[in-house]
Amino acid sequence: MQTIEKVRHRYAVVDGTEVFFREAGRPGRPTVLLLHGFPSSSHTFREVMPTLAEVAHVVAPDLPGFGLSAAPTVDEYEYTFENLSRTVEGLLEQLQVRDFFVYLHDFGAPVGYHLATRAPDRVLGLVVQNGNAHEDGLGPQWDDARAYWADPSEARRARLGDWLNFAGTRDQYLAGLPERLRELHPPESWHLDWQRMTRPGNLDAQFALFTDYARHVARFGELAEYHRVHQPPALVLWGSHDAFFDVEEVLAFHRALERVDSHLYDAGHFLLETHPAECAALMRAFVLDHA
């Protein structure tokens, strides 16, 4: 009889910040580090972790300011992707994890790439799911953001619109989707996200990360060099209706890397909400092929 791997729900304190994380599988197996995006948490990985845990040790943290991890204010914690990566690194040290596969989604991509470029020999492979590392994926929908990053004035900020609210949180899941796909998304996902985002000071923290995304974009040349020199194997999983990152990003990974397996789905930005079984099977096979 097949053993069904259970997911454990744990907390750790890293440099004074309480971090919630989900863990499954046995230490000693190859580790898969699952990094979520905005505005979600490790909750997004709930359906893929048991399958991955059949062949891997799986760790899915809630980044500080997200999910069930602590949400210090911007005066108490430096909300940059580099600093988030330092917190994740501290968690991996506590778990005695050295080498790992890393899952890069949305805001998780800059966090994971900081880990990869600091210690490229630790990364066994990349699983990219609607996460951006090239100019190709940043279409005209990013024009107002780029203008604000270049000139962070109140007038430029006003042109960004108001997305740090309940409707904007929901739209991260549903924007750009036809009705047949919208009804596949369980609404508790964005309700949970918004409930956690309403903690005191958290909207300021989220805007600080949005602002810091400019530094991630500025690092694209460095990331290209990382890809060119180290050539990590990559599995690219992509929701083709993503309203935020253009599908041309998938081709950019193919141009940059020699070992890429990509799969496009009739889905949106949060692919695992609608296609967890398909993605889990591919990720499981990827780990077996490259561990």
C-alpha cells in the first residue's frame, strides 16, 4: 500500500522574526524550496506538497509579512527581496538544508534568485511558475510601475491605481480569466490573503516590496549571467492567461538555458489553484530526473 506523505505545519524564529512554514517528506531526500508570490502564502502549495514529498523533502515558508508568518512594520523589518532571502536562508540553515530545488513564483522569483546568485552551487534546479527574470515578460502593463520607479512622486503613484485592497487581492487570481476558469478558483484563497494583509502596517510593507521590485528588474543582466554560466536545469510551468507576466517570458528561458522543459496551461497567474495535480506530477518527475 502506498504511503501518503503528511504535511507538517511548523514555526521557526529567524533573527527574531517568526516564520511559519509547511514541511513534508523526509530530510535527507533532495529538498524542494517552494517560494510563493504576492499576495499569497504557502497555502498556495497545499495540494502539490504530498505528491512532491513522495520523492523529496519539501519546505514552503510564508515570507515575512505574508500568511501566518510575523508581519513586522517597515520600521521593524527591511522589506526588500534580498532581506527576505536572508530570512529564508536562515530557515534553511536551521533545517540543515544545503542543496535544493527552488520554485519561483511572482515575488518568490526575486527571493529565490538572490539565493541562487549568492550560492549557485546549492541550487539543483529551477521550477519557474509565472515568475519573471527577463524583460520579455514585462509588457505595457508595467509602464506605470516603471514610471513610478523612475520618479516616485505622488502624481506617479496616483497613476498606479489602488490595488492594495480586497478587489485588487482577488484580481491577482482572477484578472484576465474567462468565466469558465474564474469559477475554478476557490475564493477562500484571496479571502485568506486579504485577512492577513489587513494586519497593522502590512499594506506599507507590501508597497515597499512593490517598490523594491525595481531592483529585481535592474538585476536582469546579473540573472542572465547566472543562467549563462551555471545553466541550472529548469521546469517552466505557465498559466497562459496571466495578466501580469507575458507568455514571451517562457521563450526567454529557452533562449537562456540549455535544459528547459516548459508547459503552458489554460490558466491564470495562480496556476496551482486550478492545475495542482498536473504540476505536481511534472515537478515530481523533474526532481527524480535531476536530483
